Amino acid sequence: MRVERLEHKLGIRSSDTATITFEDCRVPAANLLGNPDVNAEQGFAGVMQTFDNTRPLVAAMAVGCARAALELTRELLEEAGVRIDYDRPLLGQSAAAATYLQMESDWEAAYLLTMQAAWMADNRRPNSLEASMAKAKAGRVGNDITLRCVELAGSVGYSEHELLEKWARDSKILDIFEGTQQIQQLIVARRLLGLTSAELK
Ligand SMILES: Cc1cc2nc3c(=O)[nH]c(=O)nc-3n(C[C@H](O)[C@H](O)[C@H](O)COP(=O)(O)OP(=O)(O)OC[C@H]3O[C@@H](n4cnc5c(N)ncnc54)[C@H](O)[C@@H]3O)c2cc1C
């Protein structure tokens, strides 16, 4: 087994991503992951089942990343004298406060979908639809919120003095791995319309 190269990435740089080559590589039976009675025919279905558990986790990472960006942005806005008022309509507040409140409502939707998908996984209820909905929403919201927080904080948001620029870079992969935004939307559409993968590509 050879590590061919380490990738240089936009984000999640503390997690190495590498190209690995296996050549005439023997793996002892004791080192096999999962069931030793490997059933190749069930391989794809097994991977899909794993996603029902892991997609809510990646959605949760996106929710957490966006939450961190929101909290820091709120502090920076308050320091700059922007008042965020939950009791007044958006139209009566500054553009920065209105943008912030809209981001929070989007965040809440992603959070609730993620909690639902994770609760269903924990309670062994079929959750493929909910897991994809949560992943699609949280992945997109994570990208939108972290980037808009950079925007709202201006030059402070873009600089490396604060973590906003890092979270904006880190959030992109959360919309990609464990199934991209587009693939989640495809899965949701297939399930809602009752179509197979051959019928809706
Ligand atoms: C940093 C990093 C770490 C990763 N870590 C892991 C890991 O630990 N384990 C693991 O198994 N994988 C990992 N991956 C792989 C990751 O899950 C895939 O890259 C991801 O699912 C996208 O698949 P792909 O690269 O084959 O993209 P492609 O399938 O080539 O897609 C390219 C683009 O086309 C779009 N697209 C594809 N098909 C359709 C369609 N039918 N309709 C509309 N749009 C479509 C996609 O949404 C995407 O935007 C990692 C990837 C990266 C970048």
C-alpha cells in the first residue's frame, strides 16, 4: 500500500485527504471491517444504509459550523453598534440586522431537519428521505450562512484574524461529501415522486 500524494485543499486542512494505491495487498481476515462473510451483492445496499446514519452527522457538522459563524458575527455586529431586535419586523431594522435574522431562520430549519433525521436513525426508523433532506438543507445553509457572515463582517470577516473565513472554506466540503447537494435533491425527488433511479437520473 502506497500513499501517492496528500491533497492541498480549500478547507478542512487539519484532516488529511490522500490518494492511496493498493497493489497485491493482502488484508488479514482479522482486519476486515464489518461482517467477515462479505456479501458483494449487498454491498451497494449496505453503503446506502450507512448513509442513512452518516448524512445526519454531516448535516450536524454544517449546522455547527454555521452556528459558530452566526455567533461570532453577532458579536462583531453588536460591537459595531448593530442592534438585532427579535420583536420588530425586518423592514424596520438595519439591512445587516435583517440579513442576520433571515440567516437565523434558515439555520433553524436546517437544525430541525437534522434533529429529525438523527432522531429517526437513533430510533431505527426508515429515514432515507429525511437524511437526504437534512443533508441538502444543512449543506446549502452552511455554505450560504458562513459566506454571508464573511460579507457582513467586511474586512474583518475576510481576514485571518477571525475564524469566519476558515468556516466559510470548511463549510463547502460539508455540502459535497457523503453525497452532494444535487444528489440529495435527486434522492428526495425520487422518493417524493415514487420514481426509481432508472426513471429519474
Ligand atoms: C476533501 C474530501 C474528502 C472526502 N472524504 C471522503 C471519505 O472520507 N470517504 C468517502 O467515501 N468519500 C470521500 N470523499 C468523496 C466525496 O464523497 C465525493 O467527492 C462526493 O460524493 C462527490 O462525488 P464525486 O467526486 O464522484 O463527484 P461527481 O459525481 O463527479 O460529481 C461532480 C458534480 O456533478 C454533480 N452531479 C453528479 N451527478 C449528477 C446528477 N445526476 N444530477 C445533477 N448533478 C450531478 C455533483 O453534484 C457534483 O457537483 C471526499 C471528497 C473530498 C473532496
